[in-house]
Amino acid sequence: MHFGRAGVAFGRTGACFGRAGYSFGRAGYSFGRAAACFGRAGACFGRAGYSFGRAGYSFGRAGYSFGRAEACFGRARNS
């Protein structure tokens, strides 16, 4: 699955890497420019996005995510 401009998300832990951003881990650690990802326990994305909680709720400047870390939407979203 691809989310954001150049972000790639995969795996159960929500590993994500792209142009200038990547995230990892169960808690949904995220940092980068336009990368979005989601995993088992955490969702994260984007430029000025925030991620928190076990359910993977995250929201920020470029987009938002919701649900059990299953859906992520960003500025340049792909589905």
C-alpha cells in the first residue's frame, strides 16, 4: 500500500519509509516530510502530523487518520 507522496507502509509493526520520512514500532513513531504509514498499534504521517495511542489516531497539517491504524489519509493520498 502506498500513502502520501513517497511513503511506503508495510508489515504488522507499521514500518514506513519514503522520500524523507519513515516510521517504525508499535507506538507509531513518525517523522519525515510526506510519508504516511499505519501498523498494528500506531498510525503516523506527514509534515506536521501527530501520532499517539494504541488505536493509531493521528492528525496534523497535511491530513488525518482514524480507526485501528487501518486508514491513513494525507495531502497527496493514494489508495
